[in-house]
Amino acid sequence: FAAMAQKRMRRLFAYSSISQAGYIMIGIAVATQYGIEASIVQIIAHAFMIIGAFAIIMWLESVGIRSIDEYSGLGARSRFASISLTLIMLSMAGIPPLLGFDGKFLLFSSAISANMLYLALLGILNSFISIYYYGKVISVMFTQKGSKHIELNMSVAIVVIAVLAVIIILGIYPQPLISAASLASSSLQN
């Protein structure tokens, strides 16, 4: 983790996007309507999660916080930004009741239903590994005292609030998104 601490958070989330693309490929590899539906849900979930994450990261970079080490004490310096980034990372890791969990659950279920258990197991293993990395960042944000309070600007706050609303509301009640994805996937199958 020490070597990763010098890296920028952007890089961590870029690697996360590669991982998310792998999850999406599970549904495509399954090649069923259910798999495509699951991929569509995950694409939409990831789009919202990455928009929220990069909104916070770019804002933090604009106030001089660039490396993971500099996130130390962020929980005390900007409670809203740190809690929001935590919820986004937990959703990316697939923790319920957030939208990222629903997407991964559908993807892994589609692999199991298509008798591709190995794909589901690889996806689950990767999810556990991502929990470790996200957990390290979350730990850094909340375990140390922050020095100076920083205020999230209004435009970033609005974007983050909208993203969190989608991640939480559709995480708890994903049926509208699943129905739309089902409709889209059925039109792709025809």
C-alpha cells in the first residue's frame, strides 16, 4: 500500500474502471438476454459511480489534495466529501444496498444461470480484492485527524448529491432500472 500511496486517486479509479469493464464482460460472455440486461444495469451503475468519484477527486485535486496519503484526515476536513466518496467506493465494491451490488448480483447470477460458475467465482473473488483496496483508502480518510477544514463547492456538491441519490435509491429499489435494462436487452436480442 505504501507504493500505491504515492499514486494519485485518479489512477486507482482508472484501474477500477478496467475492473468494472471486466464485470460487464461477464454478461456479454453469457450471451443471454439476462446477461445483457445485467451488463446494461452495471454500465449505468458504473457511469454514475465514476461520475461521482471523479467529481470529488477533481475537486480535491483543485484544492491541492492529489495522492492517497493526502487523503489522510479527509473525514475531519470535509465530512460530506469523505462520506460521499466512501459510499461511492462501497457501491463500486458491490456492498448492499447500493446500486453496485445490484449490478454485480445480476451479472454473477446470469453467469450461474448459464452454467458459467467459474465466471461468477472470478467476479466474486475480484470483488473481495477490491474491498481491500477501497477499504485502505476509506481507512486513510477516517483514521487520522485533519488539519484545515475544506468546503466542497456547490456545483460539485450538486453532482455528488444526484449521484448518491441514484446509487442509494436504485440500490434499494432497482426494479425501474432492471425493467428498462430488460426492455433494452430484449430489443438487442431481436
